[in-house]
Amino acid sequence: LDAAFDEVAATNPQLLTQLGSRQHYGRLNDFTDAGRQRVLEMRERQLAEMRRQFQPDRLTPAGRLSFRLFQEDVEEARAGWRWRWHQFPATNNGSPMGTIPVFMINNHRVESVADAEAYVARLREVERVMGEISANIRRQAEQGIVPPAFNFEPVRADGRRILTGAPFTDGPDMPVFADFQTKVNRLQVPQAEKDRLIAAAREALTGPFRRGYESMLATLDEIEPRAA
């Protein structure tokens, strides 16, 4: 179980955060194709181990149901692997430019200086994440898999809204910066330490975070002419 948990942590630390764990607290998910393959391989190993250790007819009714549901889930993932490029990562129903800020605000707790530093580290991670997702979008487009034209403007609007407000433009703080400051100001630490953390968040947002969003917006502009 520990080995499986570590594998999940490496590819899906956001899930661990949602489950209350602080493991890999400064990381966002791995969106590469290699990362997706590692997850599938891990689940196949878990299924094989489950079949080795348990006989369904010796389990309780609840146990048999859990066994069957996990088995079907892995089999479904295996069958769907060949179609993984047919899922659009950014549509008018949602995109990482909208979901990552929501995740940070709703799930990343700040109860210590280390938690705040992990929050800043995740803001810096946005550049990597948007680069990975942009690479996936381009790879899909090379295969002729492009979202319908009506998706592009709503997705762009998501990104532009996030880059509106301090520290990017005049006006009120954008939601992630406001959230970080609120959480940091609740810490029982000297004001100088709070100021340091807030300055680090401002630098992360105006640097790698913004570059990540701009790269994603540029990718959308690049492939939109191919949309029907």
C-alpha cells in the first residue's frame, strides 16, 4: 500500500491534498502522457495483487462489490487508453486555467510557514503544468483532434479573468492572491515573515504563473484556425 500511495503522490498530488494529505504539498499534478501511463500501470499492478490475495467468493457481499467495482474500473481504463487523446483538456465547460485557482483556494490549507511556501511552490508549478497541457493540445491537433470553434473564447476568457487584478493589473487583488494573503495573515508569525511570503507569492504570480497562462493562451490562438 505504501508503494502504491507513493506512486499516486508522484502523479496526482492534488488528489492527496483533497484527501487531507500534505505529501508533495508543493506540487501540482503530472499531465504528461508518461504520467498517465504510470497511473494505468500502477492500477494494473494493484488489480493483479488484489486477484492474488483475495478470492471473491470468500469475501463479504460488500467486499465482493468493492472487488468487482475496482476490477471493472481498471478494465474500463485499459480499454479507454487508446482513446485518451480524444478528451479535450480545455473546453467551455472548464479548463485548467479555471480549475487550478479553484483547487488552490478550496483545498490548499495554510496553517504554517511551510504550508505557505508550498502554496507559492504550486503557483510556480503552473508554468510546468500549462506547458504540459499545451503540449498535449498540440499533439492532439497534429492528429486532427481539435475542439469545436465555440470552445475557444470561453476558455480564453477564463484565463484572462485570472490575469486581471493585482498583482497583474490595477484594481482589487485577483482571487488567488487575495486567498493567499488572507491565509497568510491568519498565521501567528511576525509581520516581516508574512510580508516575505506575500512578496514571494507576488513574484511567483507575475513570473512563472503568468508565463504559464500566457503559454496556454498562445497555444489556443495557435490551434484555433484548425477548429470547425
